[in-house]
Amino acid sequence: MKKTFAFVLAIILLCPVALADTLREQVNAPMEHKGTYNSPSGKSHIYVDAQVIVPEAETIPIYQAFARVPDEMEFKLLADLAFGEGGYTLERGKTDASNPAGVTYAEGDPAETAKGFHKYCISTDLRSASLLHQQEDFSYVQAYYGIWDYAKNTYAFPSLVYFALGGNFGKNLPPEADARAAADAVVSQVFPDFQFWGSADKKNLNHLGERIGQGNLMEYGYRFYYTRVLNGIPVSYVYVQGGADTESRVQTTMYAPVPPYEKLFIDVGENGIFQIQLQHPLQIGDVMGEAALLPFDQIMEVFGRIAPLSIAANELNSKFGKKYVNNHYIKEIRLGYMCTMDRDRPERHLLIPVWDFYGEREFRDGYYTFDNQSLFTINAMDGTVIDRDYGY
């Protein structure tokens, strides 16, 4: 009997993973949640009929995160894929007072190759698009960003972009599965830390300036969203830009601006990929600890108390009159990462677990639907309500 007990104990010690609870089991999250939540006046409503999506993982490490600019390896990988090796010009900036890092960039006319005019460039001037000769057959790979404070390593709106001009939209699109395979191939080679998040609804592509103002909206092609995944847990992709306080370029000695949300999307038209954008890339730092999550029912208690109050503000708008309509429809509740300010050390940013409530809004003039629209966000560790526009 003692030998049997000792053998079982050894198995338990050697196989802790097999006995560990999944995140869904730890927080006791159901597969779906339904409910109706009303504002205090009863005029505004939140209707929840949502899948509850929890990553297949057993722990959620908390990571330190830093804003960064795209690096040269990413540029070269993307430029080589777009134009072929040697199919573009590449020049280097000089190290001087206005460019202490010796940032890589290109100036002058693009190189003419068998594939047309191409340029690979990086500029610290946010108006860098003026460097590009927007000819019909001119495609480019470009990085751009502003620098607010070299000492703080603070950058403004860094992005890495590939765009192919020449009307690559069209009605004769490949099957979506083939377009997705082409986009996935680029991500695996250039952005290996990212995974597929979802496909865009074409009627939503004109939001946030993400759609280039060319062609009929329904003939635009496909858009595929990708997001960073850490320990099997995705960084939740959201519609809003985030970091709203950085819009005004407010700098203090105490606080670091919250980085806008990292985003990656790829557009595919009838002639293949015509746009790739990596916005606000992050550098992932050390693991700062392991998150302890609140039970799902406590998260929903917070939602039930605060969400109806948050939508009641529209009731003060007298222009709605007798035709007042103010409803939210929640279709997905997701657990994932979000980059936010560390409350104990506001100069530091962390990737922490949050619950996002995705859905759409309805007003008297119709529905307001955006891709990846999180209407409400709750810190999964302590139940704090987070303003996604500001990032904390």
C-alpha cells in the first residue's frame, strides 16, 4: 500500500501540468453568457448574447512592454518579399545632432527596376510621405515615426507600411482562403510572433483612416487582422487607437505616454497583397509575475453595475427627443492581453489580462458597427474598469 501511494505521489509531482486547471476552469467561465442590463432610467439597454472566449492556457504571465520603432531586419524582410533582393534603393542616414541614432532612410528618386519604381525608406519626419513620388506604378516599403524625447526613448506613432499603387482592388478577387494563405505566409516570415485574429467586414473598412480612399468599398478586397500572441494568449485587437493622451503630445517627468495599441493588418486584392501595416510595434520585456484572475461571475457583477451607468450619459442629450434609442449589443466576451500603464510605476507599461466586451451600438439613426469594437473593458485581476481610448 505504501509503495502504491508513493508511486501515485511521484506521478503527481512529475506531471503538475496535467493536473493544472485551464484558465476557463480557474475563473469558472461559461461557454456563453446572456442577459439584459438597463440604465437607471430604463431608457438605455445593454443586451448580452455572447460567446465567452478564453485562451487555451493554464497561466497568464504579466509582461513588461516598450514602444519601439520598426527595425531594419523587418524592413529588409518586407522589402525583399515585395520587390525581390536588390529590387529597391537603400541609403543610410548620418549620425548628427538631429539624428543621433543614425536612423536608416532613403532620399531622392526611387530606383527603377523591372517591377517599376520602388523605395525602401525610414524617416523620423511624420510628413515623410512627401518623399514618395506617388506614380501609378510606384510601390514602397516605408517606416516613419516622430521622436518626442530621445532621453526617454519616446516615439510618436511608429509604423511599417508596404503599399502597392496602381488600382490593385477590383472585382475579380481570389477565394478568401487563397488570399488568407498569402497573408499568412508574409506574417510567418516577417512577423512570426503574430497570429490570425479575424477577417474584416467590408462595410467597416472606411473607419479609422485604415482604408485608402480609392475604389468602390465593396470592391476593396480582403482585410486580415493579426495580433501578437504570448504564452498562447493573444493581445486583444481593438478598433480604437488607444493612448489618447498622446494625441496632445503631453509630456511630464512623472508619466510615460501609454503606447497606442499595436496593430497588424494585411489587404489582399485581385493581384495579390497591396497593403501591409504594422502600427505602434512593441518590444516585449521581462515577465513581471503571474496574474491571479477574478472569477468570471465577479467580472460580470462589475459589468452589471458600471456598464448601464456608462451608457446613461447619452440620455442627457436633449437632441434625441422622443425618438431616443441608445442600445448596446454584446456578442463576444474575450479574455486577452492589453498594454496599459503600471499603476505602481507609471513610467512603466505592462501587458495585463483584461476582459473585452465586443459588440455594436444602436442609436436612433441606426447601428454603429466597427471591426473589433470593444464597448467595455475590465481588468481581469482586480475588476477595475479601463478606458480603452486612454489605455488605462
